[in-house]
Amino acid sequence: MVKSFDKESRAARAKLAINDVIVSVAGRPLDASYALDEALAELRPDTTVPLVINRAGVEQTIEVTIGRK
């Protein structure tokens, strides 16, 4: 679940919202055995990928550009 992010971040530009639940990244479902940090580590910076989120009970797909750590 998205708890916070900087208002100038790529997350903000991608229109993520506080309390969004990230369901999958680049087609790979997230669960207890595959975490968000693992998914992001496998992607190249500046790559744009689909991110499936659940916002208030409704799943939607948004495009996000992966940043650098």
C-alpha cells in the first residue's frame, strides 16, 4: 500500500495516490514472495512499465517510469 511519496517524485507524476495498493509491476503480480522492491530492482531506470493498482476497490493500470535509487 502506498503510504507516502514526495510531491515532485515520479510516483506523483504517475498519479499514484496515498492508499493505492500496488497489484503488479510490468505484468508480474506482487505477493508475499515477490515484493515491490524486488520487482523494481529487476527493471532498468527510465523504463516505462504498466503498474496495476487497486484504488478504493477498483483495479486500474497506469504507466510509470522507473527512476534511479
